[in-house]
Amino acid sequence: MRLLGQCALLGLLLTSTPFLQADSRVSAYALMSPTNQAMQNDMSLNPAMFWIMDGEALWIDRNNPSSKACVDCHSDVKQSMKGVSATFPKRVQGKLLNLEGQINQCRTTRQQSPAFAYESKPLLALSTLIAYQSRGLPIAASKDSAIDADFQKGKTLYFQRMGQLNLSCAQCHDDRAGLKLAGSVIPQAHPTGYPIYRLEWQNVGSLQRRLRNCMSGVRAEQYPYGSVELAQIELYLMRRANGMRIESPAIRP
Amino acid sequence: MSRSSRAVVTLPKTAKRGEVFSIRAIVQHEMESGFRHTEQGVRVPRDIIREFVCTYNGKEVFKADLHPGVGSNPLFIFYAKADQSGTLEFKWTGDNDYLTIVKQAITVL
């Protein structure tokens, strides 16, 4: 009995310590209808599987000036790309690159081909294929201190009011997460599922598309695709969601 | 020369005689409605799948007409009754000579 009491006291002490508190971060997955959740979980229902298949075809495609396919350097995508998307954006040759940026860097240097346009089918196919290999793994955001300044800038942008509506990301996704905007619940904005198949888009889209989407929503001038500002926001969001499970390719309404 | 695209059909490999089994058929298609315009104001011509037919040993078991309001990558979930072993054929036809055919065998025990 006394032992039990001691255990209970120990339990109380443990739960009251701040760093052992339950994680209050929730993926937008929890806000979706059961049918949409099923669509995400079951890859025979998830339309993003077509992008994965396209990506698998591109992975072994040697049709470029250097006659090199992704598979020639990286071998099997299932092995080599496991957990890779969980670490982006990170510093590559002194530059902050997100996953799409890294794919294009390989594309231009190793394959000596023009970079894929953002949101083009081949780029989304490759990024979806690569991100899919990290499904179920925790986000392991880059701890590289050399990009701490980028993280700070991303954080500043996240809290900075912008656009005609004069709203910051944080005002909706931190302060009002869980409340409603129009008919939908405002999510906490964790980048766990990108690239996502968004039913509204009828298409797969990157995190940058989603960020630009919000910026046009508050009637701000959107940062261009591939810009350092969007990569900095990505970095801030990834560190903020560190440890959360990757769902890519997620379904979102 | 007809256009085609990826399609994935999910159904059991075997079924008991008389059993009702579920079939899922999803196809990759943009389903461009014909009502949208580019940023330059040019109308994007319609490009949709018009018809989906499933036949079981040559007998039609499911058919659907598709319209511009149907979203991209249409998914159908429907049921069929296992009569005898054979082949199910799934056929999507649409605008601009679109044609995709997938065949899948089923063994009835």
C-alpha cells in the first residue's frame, strides 16, 4: 500500500515536470473526417500513389545529358531515402535547401539538366516518392547551428503580420488553432504530411504551395517559389514540429 | 493513337462461389472540367473521362457516366458476386481518345 502510494507520488511528480507533459501538438489529420483519414492511410485509396508511381519511373530514368539516373548514385529509394525528408530543409554547400531544392540541385549538377519548375509534375512525383519513404518516422529537423539564423528569420516571418488583412501565421495557427475559420477548424500548421494530396486542389502540392496559399489568403504578396524566405518558414515549422510523425503523402480537405 | 494513364484496381484474388466481393478502381486523370480559364483568360478545353465500365467474363456488372463535375483521379468502390473464375475488365474511356483498360483475374473456389 505504501509502495503504491509512493508510486503514485512519483507519477505525480513526473507528470508535473514540464518536459514530461503530454504533447499538445496535433496533426491536422485528427481534424479530418474518418473517410478522409481512411483515404490517407490506405495507399490503394490515396490518389498520391500515382505520383509515387511516376516518381519511381523517374528514379530510374537515364534520359538526360549525363545518362545518370537517381538510382545510379542513390540505389534503392526504399533504403537510401528512408528518413531523408524528415531532415529538410538543411544546409547544403552553404545554402539552405528544402527537399525540392535538393532534388533540383541533383538535377542540375549530376544530371546536367534544367531544374524542374516548382509544382511541376516531375518535381512533385520525386518529392512525393522521397517523402513517402519517411512515412511513420519522426521529424528530425536539422540541428545545424549554421542555419540558426535562418530559423530565427523563419520564426520572425511566422510572427510577422502581413497583407491587407494584417495577419501573421501565429495569429491563426498558434492563438486560434482549434477555433474555426469559415466552416473549417484551424489546424496547428505542422508540416507532417507534405507533399499533400489536397482535395480542394485536386492535386498534389508542396508545403511552399500551402504557404503561398495562406499568404494570398491574407492578401499579402507571396514570396516566390524556391525563395529563401519560404525555406526559412519551412525550417521554423519543421523544428517546431520536431518529433511528430511524418504522414506523407497526406490527404487534406 | 489513344491516350492512357495509370489505374489501380484492388480486388481479392480468390472468392467463394456466391460471395459478394468489393472492388476499388482508381484512375489517374485530371478531369479538366472545361469551365476553367488560364491567367490569360483563355478557356481550358474540356478533357474528362466520359465512361467507366466493368465487365466480369464479358458481362457488364458496373457502369458509370462521368461528367465535368466529377473530381480528378476518380475512385469507384462497388461490389460484384463471384459466379465463376475468370477475368474482370475495367475500361475508362474519355475525351481526346482517352482509353485505359485494366484486366484482373479472379479464382472462384
